[in-house]
Amino acid sequence: MKKLTIVLFAFFLIFESCGSIRRINKNKPYTTNRSYTNLKEGAKMVLDEAYSFLGTPYQYGGVTSSGMDCSGLLLNAYRSVNIQLPRISRDQADFGEEIRLSRVEPGDALFFNTSGSRISHAGIVDRVEDGEVFFIHASSSQGVIVSSLENSYWKKRFVKAVRFLN
């Protein structure tokens, strides 16, 4: 019985730690910020590294192009600008400067509560268009993708935004 409980708990963590995705507007393409107009150099480097994993399948604990989880994506992306983050998203959320959502810029980090009790998912702001925030992250169901914070799933689970870059 104890072994079954441990297995079920591990299963729950795997599928809740980096959330799931439901797209909000199937008519609006999920394009990326690859033009990088007016981006700070650090943000460009962070996003370049994050985009090198676009399409990578989700893997709990993954940090490579063969499998990536949400905190692993942040770990790799910010390492490209010599920012060493902790491995777990809830610990990553304690670094940097917390900022209001209305002030986010490309390269800032977003943190979410997908498990019900604490921060358990993270992403990197790709762009802001007419107040709509798009972010790159590792979804447990679709791998590394770009999503909108206007998606009701992400909007109600959003906890905070953090700036790691000066």
C-alpha cells in the first residue's frame, strides 16, 4: 500500500509540475518574437537559448534537447547570460526582482501554481502585444511551446512575474 501511494504521488508530480495547455484562439497563430526589435541584449540571448528548445518533448527533470521540463528551460536559458538559477521552479521564483504583470518585458520569468498549493510551473516572456503576454515554456502535454497568458488555464494559475535581467 505504501509503495502504491508513493507511485501515485510521483505520477501526480510528473503531470502537475509543469502544467498543461489549452489554446485560447485557434484562429490566432502562435508566432514567436524572433524579430527581436528593441530587445535588450540579455533578453535576446535568453530567448535565443529558450527557442533552441522549441518543439522539444516534455520530460520531468529534463534539461536537454531530448527532453525538457519548465524549470530546466529557465535554467538553460538564463545560464546563457551567466545567471545561475536553482533547479526547481518554486525556488527560481525567489530570485530576481518581483515585478507587476503590467511591467513585464521579453526575457522576464512568469511563475504559476498548477499543483494547487505552491509554485510549480515557469515560463519566459516572449513578447507583449496589445497587453497580451506570450511566454515560452515546457508543457507536460505538448513540450516546449509558446502560449498566451490570456488562456484561462494560465491566467487563473498565474502567481507572479520576476525580472532576472538588469
